[in-house]
Amino acid sequence: MKFKTMILFLHRWIGLFSGLVVFIVSITGAIYVFEKELFALFHPNLVTVEAQKKGSVLPLSILKANAQQATSQPINIIRVPPTADQQQVYIFESLKRRPKKDIVGVFINKEIIYWDRIFVDPYSGHVLGKIDVETNFFWIVRQVHQFLYLRREVGSTIVGTSVLLFIITIISGIILWWPKNRKVAVKRLKIDLSAKWKRLNYDLHQVLGFYAFVFAMVIASTGLVWSFKWWETSIYWFMDGKRPDTQIEEPKIQGSPEADSPVSPLDLIWSDVVKKYGTHQGVFISLLQEVSQANVTIYEKGNTWWSASDSYAYDLRSGSVYYKRLQDDKTLGMKWRNSNYDIHVGKIAGRTGMWIAFVTSLICASLPLTGFYIWYGRKFKKKKSHISRRGLK
């Protein structure tokens, strides 16, 4: 069997085997690139408020207390918007997942016990609304994208395997596309819109596949991080020589002078964050009440290509910091892992990168369709034509 014949065989049958999953993952991925923007478009009353003068934001403890009145479950996540955006709300969440051993059923939503998201006006403290994340359209889209909405260990294996096969498919596609000379190359870089549908479909498949190749490889390879632990570990090994220990110990100090302060520990924590960071690109706070720990991640612009963030751990009993990991202290592997999501959806390159990821995802979704039509046309239409000619005789 000739080399290109073997490559064509692999390209065709691997593409057919993984095509449906690739189509679903690509379409949902294209939608999720602009998840935040689309949510704001459909729910402007939940995410946008009238900007007030600087310093008029209410204490974080008051905002949390107001949000707590909107849900019967304890709030354990706080999302603070970038300092430059004075019109965004503060988001408070109550989230609890089932332990892996207690998860039953086929679908991913079975791992969620509850997940409420509350939107609060930071200036007035008014609760603007609440959603059940488990039934939210964009959460469902992400679960379909990542797990086909199946339970985590099943869905991630199916999606990850299909994406791995897709990587093989597009690499083999590039080998098949590669021209013998410059004249052929020029021809294969253009789509003849005036051609008949069969030829047009072929051009759409090979030309769009070529233009999307590099971006599709980046999106697919970064997506595998959430499907296979061995893939993530391999990249860590390549960059750092080992998988780094990112575990944060629980606070050991039972109290400090701040413990007797009339100020809420949460406000002491936030005051320390504001003191350290006059401006930021957003803050994520995870409250682990069972161990009296608050993990705080502050996102920054940074001076490098990587997505920059600093992490701190605070004692929730006293509001005192006892752990930190700054961007400059991270290994290369840590910087990559913290940036992986932004690379995956194109945010690492701003709005332009997001549009590239969006268009690339649509092209990736089209490849199984155009590829199937090429295979179907060659496999069955010729057979039907041959049968028809025999019938005429």
C-alpha cells in the first residue's frame, strides 16, 4: 500500500468514526467562546448596573449577606469584576457537588447537589436576580462540549478520544493536501465559488481545513487537558520536568490580633487585597468554611504573554494571609496551566483571538460534514449510477 493511500485510509475512516462527536464539540465550543458576552446580551438586567463614583462600593460582607438572603444554601464563591469596569455586578454562588463515590445516573448534572448564582448591585446592595446554574443554557452547552452531558468519567473519555482522533485526522489531511508544486499549491489555496456543489464541497473541506490547521491544533491540544490527566502531566513534565505540587495547606493559626476586630474577616481580607492591588482584571474568592480558609485569586494584565494571576490563602477566622503564590514565582508549567483556558478559547489574544477561535470552531464543525459528503458521493453515488446504467441495458 502506497504511503498516501494509507494516509487517505486513516483520514477517511478515523474521520468517519469521530466525526459526530467532533461536530458536537466544535459547535458547542463556538458558542461558549462568547459565553460571557452572550449571557450579558440576553440578561442585561442581571449583569449591568449604573456606575457610581469610586469608593461607593459597599463592604463585601454586606453584599455577601444580602446575597445570602436569596438562597438557603451557604455562599462559597465570590466573583469581583475588573476595577476598570464600574458597571459590572458582583456575583455570589452557592455550590456543592456530590463526592465521586456517591454519583449515580448517566448524566453530568447528577454530580450537582445545588448551584445558585446571585447577582448583586455593588453600590446599592440590591439583589438583581438569581439563576440555577444547573439549568442555565450556557452551563449545559459547556457540559455537552466537555462531556457530551454524560457523567464526567464517561463523557471526558469519549470526547478526549474523539479529539485525539481529530488531531490525527487533520494532520493526515495536511499530508494529503500538500501539493507537488507551486502551481498546484496556488490552486489548493482558493475556493472556486462558481464550481458545482460537489467540487465546491471538496474545496470547502480541503481549503478551509488547511487555513484552520494551526488554530485547530492549538484548540484541540489545549482541550485534551480536561479529558486526560496523562496529557496534562506530560506537558508539565515537558516544561518543568515534573508535576508541581499546587496543594494549599489548611490554616494552622487559630487566631491573631485581627480576630478581635469589629471588622468582618471577609472585609479584612478584601481590604488587604485592595491594598496590594489598586487595579486588577477580576478576583475569584473561594470560601472553604469547613476548614476556615479563603483562597483568593487576583487576575492581572501582566508583563508577559501568559495570563497572569496571583494567589493567596487567608485564615477566615482572622482575615490574615498565611500563603501566597505570585505570578513571578510560578514555574513555566504553572504559567501554562493557568493560561490553558484562555489559550483554548482565544482570550489570550484578546477579542481578535476569540474571533479566531470562534471561526476555527465553526470550520472544525464543517469538516466532518463536508468530509462525509465526499465519502458518501464516492462510495454510494457511483454505485447507484452503475446500478442505473445496468438497469437501462
